[in-house]
Amino acid sequence: MDEESKDEAEKISDEETSLGESPESAEETAKRVADKAVEEFEKTFDDNAEQGCKWYALNTYSGYEKRVKHNIEGRTRNYREDNFDPSEYIRDVEVPLEDVEQHTEKGKKNIEGRVRIPGYVLICINPDKDKRIFKFVQETEGVTSFAGVNQQPVALTKKEVMDMMTSYIRREAIKAAKLNSPDKVMEVKYKVGENVNIITDAFAGFHGVISEVYPEIQKLKVIISAFGRDTPIDLGFDQVQKIEEA
């Protein structure tokens, strides 16, 4: 948020207070932050779809989901053979998680970060520019196959992706908002227009320019050059490093 927008937000907040309106409760804040995160994910989904990117489900062994995500991202960063750079085609890899409450003889037990869809990993790729991306993903350790029909990958619909990802996105956004609560303030050191280097995720090593900053959920929208055009991607504050000007 730029200074002008910030001043305007503070002005509105002051006006609301002067009118006697109660400050936003923790539950209301969590809902607003989560709704915003889902809205941003849906917008990114649409932007990616316009560029030919599609989401697929990968089959793997139950318990190997996080390892497969790590393996794909690691190979994507390091693979440079046969004039093929997979980072140009892989947009995102996700393992949706959830928190559950388990009832035992000793009482309730909270389990954080349980895989929501055991045996599956979600991946967003652009398959149209080079079909070799399917082979690259398929050959990654831990991947048994693409979910599909007659051994042919079938892209997920937007509804399917949103159904699988929404609760996870809300969970992560609320967790990030709690880290940024008044008693745990994280300095917002990023500004729109700054150059950053991506240090994690499938785009590690890419440089980009910040186009939007979301302090409440600790997220940035970064524009990188990929697929032959400027491409927006969503990243966490901890996934980028500011490029200091000489």
C-alpha cells in the first residue's frame, strides 16, 4: 500500500471511530484477510489461464506429498538439459494442508498441517509450449502418474482447484495475519516498484519487480519475465530478497 492509500485508510478508520463504530474484532479481521487471499488466488488463477497455464493433479504415495513438491521444485531449479528449462513451464506446485482436531482417550489433540488430499500433489503448468514438461514432471522421484483418463493427463477445472485450495489458502492467510498481529509486528520492508530476487519456489533465481504488497497476509505480487511475456506470481515475504541498488 502506498503512502497516499495508507493515509486514506487511516483517515477512514478515524472517521469510523469518531462515528462510534466498534473496532474490527479478531474474527472479523481473520475473515477479511482470508477472503482477500482467496480473491487474490482466484485472480492469479485467471491470469495464468489466460496465458495457457492449467492445473493438474499428480498421483503419489500417501505420505510422500511434501517430498514430491520438494523434488519437483528442486529439479526445476537445477535442470538445464536438451535446451529445456522447466522453470519456463511450471508455475506452481501445491500440497494443500489442513488443521484437524483428533479425539483420543486422553482428550482432544490438535494436528497441524495434515495433508488434505492424501496421495495427490497439485501442479500448475503451461503444457502448450512444450509437451516435454509432462515427461519432466512424470520422471520426478515420487510421482507415479498424472491423474487423467487412459493415461492422458486431464486438467482440473477452476471449480475443482478452488474447492481443493480455498480452505488451505484461508488457513495460510490467517496464520500469516497472526504473525503480523500488533504483538508480533513484522516490518514491511518491500515497496511497489522494487526489484527482488526470488530465493525459493520453482522460480528461484528469477528476478522480478514488485507490483503489489499485501502486508496483512505477508504476500507480494511480483512481475517476472516468463513464457515470453511479463507474468505475475504471488510470493511470501520470505520467498524473495530485495536487490539493493549499487
